Amino acid sequence: MERLRRAIESEVGREIERLIERRSSASTADELLERIAPSETWRRFRRKYILSTVANGNEAIYERLPRKFSMDAVVGGGGDDHHSLTSIGSISSVSTTDTVLVFSDAEFVQVCELLASDDNFDKLQGLDMLARASSVENFVRTEEWGVLEKLLRICLFDENSLIRSEVSSVYRMMICSTDDRTSLTAYSSMLKAVCSFLGRGKPSQPRRLRQAVYLLDCLNDYHKECVAHRWLRTPTHIITAFIQSTLDCLADRRVWTFLAGIDPTASWIQGWLAAAPIRGIVINEIRSRTLFVQIAVSRLADDECHKTVLLYSCCVLLHFLRYEQGRQLIDLSVAVAQENSWFTILINCIKTIFQFQPDPSLKDLCLQTVNAVSTSLSVDHQQELLHLSLSLFPKKISSDTHLEQFDWASSFLLTLVRTPINRHVIVHSVIKDPLTSETLLQIFSSIFSMKHVSVPLKNPVFYLGMRKILQSCTQILSHPMFLLQFPLTRISALALDALSLDTVLPRTLVVRMSMTSLGSALWKRGALNDSAPRIISDLCKFEGRVSETLLVTNFLQFVPPNQIQGILEKFGMHVWKRHASDDARLEALLILHSSVTNVKLILKSIGFSSIIDRDLYRDVLLLPTSKRLSDDQVIMSLTVLSVMCSSLPTYIFLQERYRLTEILRNELLKHVGDQDQYVVDEISNQIDSLISRITLVGGPSERKILGFNSSTQLKPVKKATSVSRSCRMNRDLSIDRRYFDEFLQDQRGLSRFQFDEVFSLVPANDLDELEVELNDIDALGLQLILAYNRQAQIIEYPDTVISKSWYRLQANVAPSFRSTNLQTIDFTLASLFLLCRGDPGRALTLHGMLVDRGCNFIYFPDIFEVGDTLVTASVTHTLELMVFNELPKVHFALRRANFLLRNLASFWVGQNLWNVIDLDEIATILAVCLVHGSDYLVYYCVAILRHIEPEVIRLSLEGNLALNVRLEPVLDFKASESLEFCHQLRKVYRAGMTDAIENCKP
């Protein structure tokens, strides 16, 4: 500090010397003084000199004003060792960046004379001058403030209420000043004034008490409005001074009582503790002055304490309990030293707030504190909180007091079971304690059955409490541990009691439960079948998002078949009207019209000899009963048709797929009728484009027979150059990976012909001549291979030879990987068969290598369970993790479009990237999987997403992501260019992928 003082004095002296040097042409001292008088430095010293001079007649007013500066000594370049740091700091330096003082010397003297006057009008005039200047920085210096504060304090005790109000307004503007020094000075002065008012105030003098309350209100406004955004950039010593002044004032119990009436929730403490840097300073200062917290703890234990003061003490303690440092501080403040004393304080605060049923903001503060300390609670503490929450429920609900208790108890219980960790502990404690579990189920049953409830369900408070109870019930009942311990009949009865309520809330409960094993068990027992139409009807009234559509879709799996048509007709139109985004509509309709029961019914009616159910198609397309369609209805029906056809599983017969598309198109055109021919042509063109995208391969003439369509990516290529011997896999299945990677990068990947050459030395498996009756799915695989080969021209044998080789291959495939009972084909095996030039033995060997390396993480469910071929959950989770970490923009775009990444991954991996990338790139990826490991197939999915990242972001913004990403091919993708990227992914995620693949092995 001494060095700082000397530096400031030196700077002042140098500035005066520079002024004198620039005016060295002056002949006399008087001329020199006259020339330097307009400078900022001279005005400051001149003002100081005038105020310090007795000759100006202000000796009585400024008796405490220090006389530290001598004008003659400063002009002569001399320094005064008796300068105080306060006075020097108020003058600062004399650089051009200093703030110009608002008051001139004469004006400041005038203000002081006006405030010291006995005339009220003069005082108001002086206060008005201060009010105009108080919002500006440095409007008064420190040595001047002592005199001004004395005069303002006298005005605060004036008998005129208008003068007192004006003084308070001046203080309010000063503490909100952007100058930290001015704000701190006014803040400390106001606190002293409050203590003075309360010290002199008596019950017979309410005027002084009202003035103290008003000043405290000004201080609270400062903490609410200014602390949050100012203290983070305020110097630490200034913040410390604020805190010390406040704590010194709050040591007075009378101030504590008045604060309880002004700010019941102690929001100023919340502002102090909100930011971590400020919180550390506050805790350290309070730790050295524990009297503040001791007052709060002692008031909480005082039975004779006033209600307002008691609740205020609870709020102060709750603010500290939210933080670890605050809990340690409370432990130090408790008189009886014991471990976790803060938890006892928390329990007492909860009981106190529940007893008095105060403002809802206090309840919210209590629940937020419980949620904040939940991670620090032991099992015993959580069990005690559970018992406390159950004891808070009223035995009957008939009055407003009971309603408040019910709302408070339901909120408390929901807070306890909100997080998964706490929910697990709560459920575990319920299972261990039969009395607690019985009490919990009785509370749920009593509320759902409306026993001992005398208020209507339409009551807003009771309705909100009921919603919280249903959420808590769902969280607890759906826990696996709870399902294992309690009989299903008891849970089913509880669900039926909830459904008996005349509100839509229980339907949501049952729908959410249907996503768990509990809901599945309830539906399989047929306990909820009668309530299905009512649940769907209520859900259709919700104005929600796609997440609710997912719930309804899952719920549809349990709806009886005879009710599904009415549900689809009603819910489908509701989905279309509810979602504004085209992508959201597509996603909802995609899930709704995929392979659920309605698709099963459609497929049953497609047989060649069956009669087409026209009403069924009309319901699926959401066509109205009238023949003529509006433009919106045409667009909607086309969208449903697109989603319907594109979401059909790939393992559905392509002939049936084509036949279904044609039937739906004819049905749609019949409803278009005599509208503009342009509309008819547009519909036909869109459907033709749709058919070309949803089918795999083949020419236009074959499409009418097989349902195939030509792919622009499958173009015949010339036979590539020979592969060097060092890049081929040996008979012992070893290969030099370095040479292999260099070859891929030099040649920019493998062609469909080079694949066979790379693995030409791999021994072929001996195939047995087995006579196995192949099913229709195997025949479909043969049709695909033949059509693909005609376009790719990779196998030179006739179709009859290819057919025999495929039959032999299918007959020798391991039973666990054959599609005898599965409604799909093995696209990986079909790709290897094509790339091995029709050699079934070598294709089977390479297929076995992929299986040994974990390729069997792909599995194929039943046709009517889900849509596309799925990848197991563990692999999908790893893929989502990689996309989240490596491609955050893509992950955000997919989430914004409500598009599930696992659907895209299962579509790509399940079809082995057919109709997604070129066959040459498929050959490169399969070769890499055979050399480096089958987990590279998942890494390449991430690489493809990285390649199309700009397109994904654009489509998500346009709302057309779902259909385009699933159906449009990926152009200009080179697998060899992404090999290094996949290597980097393997280094980071190999362990997780290995565990995921191992978990998927049978």
C-alpha cells in the first residue's frame, strides 16, 4: 500500500512538472498560475483548497474535513508524507481517463448549505441536486462524503416524510451506482442508519420503524437486482467489505426480525451463494463470524419464536444446505457436535414449513434443497425422508388445508423418486420394510379410488396433486425390483383403480407402463383390454410431440385387432394435424404404419387369390368418405403412402410390396377422380419415384414381375488390375495389414472384381450335398442375387448354375444363421456370395470368419414385431456414443428431427449397405472387416454419417430428414478415404465395441 501511495504522488508531481514545462515561456509566476489553472489537476486541488479554508465561512459544517494538501507545496513539486490513502485514492491520478466530478466547488458547498438549512424547501432542493448527480461515478470524493453522510443522516431523522423519502431515494440510486466505491459507501451508510433507527425506535414511534423497513427494502432490491451480475466482476476486497458490513448489521436480532417480514425467502442469501467464486468468499467470511448461522439455528429450536422469524430462519438454513460448504458451516454452528448435524436441521426445516403451510415459494425452496442434497444422503437418510413424506399425507381430503397438505406431500414424494439412484434406494427400502410398502400402496389405492376424498377432481390443487401422485406411482411400480416382489394382481388392481378416474391422467400412466415388463404383463393377462378405446380417445386429445406418438405406437401392440381400425382412422388424422413439421409427421406416421398389426392385416389381404379389402386401404390412406379430395388431403395421403411403403421391412416379398404399392395408388387415383389432370400426373410420377427408391435392383421390365427397379449406382466396370501377392490373405488366414492398407489407399479401394482376388487363397469349405427344402425367403434371396448380378455383371455363370450354388450354400449354412424360421435374408452372406464370384465354399469360409469376429451381433426378429432388421442394443448404444462424441452436429440434427439413430443403423447394417453405397465400396468395407475385424462395419456407419453431415444438417432444417436419409443413396463416398478415420475410432472405442459384440453372441 505504501508503494501505491508513493506511485500516485509521483504521478501527480510529474504531471504538474509537464504542465510547467509546456508553459515555460511565461515570464512571471502569476502568469504561470493563470495558464495552468484550466487543467484538471489544478481544478481538483483548487476545490480541495477552497473546502479546507476556514476563511470561506464553512468551518462549522466541515469541522472534520482533513486538511492534507497544501497548494504551494504541490505546485512547487514537493510531496506530503502525511497524505492518507483514502484521500489520494479519491483523487486517483491526473491522467486524461479520470472521471470528471459532477459538482463544482461552489455547487458542492451550495448542496451542503441547503441540506443544513432549517427550511424544508431548501432541503428538498439540495436532495434534488444530489439525486441528479448520484447516478454518475465519482460525483463526490471520500473526504467529502463524511460531511455529506452526516447531513443525510440528519435528514433521515427529519419529521417530514417527504424529506425522508427523498433521502432514501438518493441512497437507492447510490448503491445501484456502477462505481463500486460509491455503492459500498452508500450500502454501509444505509446499514448504519437501519441499526440507528431500530436502536432508537420504540413501539410509540412507528415512523422510525417504517423508515427502517423502507431502507431494508432498498437493500433487498440491491441484492436481487445487482449482486448477480455485478459481484462477479467486483474486486474481492470490495465484496468482502459488503459481506462484513452486512454480517455486522445482522448480528442485531432486531434487524433479523425486520428482514423476516420484508424478504420471507431470504433471496439475498440465494444471490450471495449462486456463483461459486462468490460463494467461497461468503462462506469464509461467515465461518469467521458464525454468530449469523447460530442465530438461525437457535431460532429454529426456539418454540416461542414468532412464525415469520422461524420461517425466515428455515429459508436461510435451506440456502446453505444446498451446498457442501454450507452444510459443513452448519455442522460447525450446531451447539452439540455430531456427525451430519445438517440432516437434523433439514428435517426440522421440512417439518416447520409443512406445519405452517406458507407461501408456495418456500415449498419450492425446500424441494429444491432436498433435490440438491439427494446425492449426499445415505440410505438411512433417504429412508427417513420417505417415512416423513408418507406421514405428510392427510388421512382425508375435505378442506383447503387438507388440499395444501396433499399437494405438498405429493410434491415431496415425487422429488424423492425423480432421479434413478434415489428411486432405486427408495424402492429397496420399500421392499425391505413391509409396513412402509403397505402404507405406500394404501395411499395410492385410497387416492385413486377417491376414498376419504370430498373435493371434486376438477379442483385445480387436487388435480395437480393427483398428477404428481400418478408420476410417482409410475416411477415406483415400473421398477424391476418392485415387480419381482409384489403380486401382479395387486398392481393390476391399482392400475384399474387409476383408470376408474374421470380424467386423462391415468391413461398416460397405463401407456407409459406398457413400455415396461409390468405393462406387458398386464396386457397379456387381459386386465386392461376394456379400457383400450378410452385410453386412445383421451390420448388423441393431447397436443404433444412425437414422443407421445411413440407411446401410442407401443400401446397399439396390445390393442385387440378388432379395435385397431378405428384407432388408426382417428389417430392418423390427429397426428397429421398436430405436427407442423413434415419430418415430425413422417416420423410419427412411419412408426404408426410400420410393421404393427395393421400391416399384418394388409399383408394377409394381398394374396393373389384374395379379395382386396377396399375399406381397409381407405382407412390406411386416411381417405374421406367423399370421392373428391382437397389439396391438403392429397398431400397427406401421398405422405402416408410414402411412409407406408418405405417403412415396410425389407424382408417382405418384393412382389407383394410392389403389388401393395400399385393397389394403394389405384385406390388413391380413384378418390382423385375428375380433378385436374396435372394432379393425377403428379401423383403417378411421385408414386413411380417412390417405387424406384423403395425397391432394390432390376430393370423396368422386371419391375412388373419382380418388383425390382434399376439403381443408378450399379454400373458395369472393367476388370481391375491384379492385386499384388503381398496384399492377399494366405491360406492360414494371415495377411500383412500394412501392405493391405497401403494398397487400399493407393488404389482408392477395392473393386468388386479385386475382392475375389484378395481372398483367392482362402481355402473353401467342403459343402455337403444336402437336400433341404428352401423357404420363400431363400428364394427371394436368389431373386435378388440374380437381378443384382445382371446389373453388376460380376458372376459369369448362367442363372441355373448360380441358382444351384446358392441352394448348396443355403443348405450348408449353420442352423443358427439360416433363415428357415426368420422372415429375412442374410444380406451379408448374399454380398459375399456375389463378391466370391459364385463360389459357395469360399463364401461360407469368409462368412464364418465374420461370425467368429463378432458379425452375429446382427439378428432378425419376427416380421410382425418391429420394422427393419435391428442391431442389438449394446452395439447401437456404442454407435450413438461415437456419433455424439465425434459428430455432435449430426447428433443434434438427428435429435432435432426426432429421428432415431438406431433405426438408421439397423437399416444400414441389416441390409449390409445395399442400395446405400456402391457395390465396390461394399466390397472394400467387407474386406476391411475380414482383415481388421467386423466392428469396422459400425465404424463405417459413423464415417458415412460424417460424409453426409452437411446434407443431414440441411435436411433437418428443411424437415425432410427421415425419408431422404433412409431411401436416398449416398453419393461420392470412398471407403478407402475413411480407413484412417475408422482406425482412430477403433483406438478409442474398441473396448466398448468388443464387449458389445461379445454380449451379443449366442
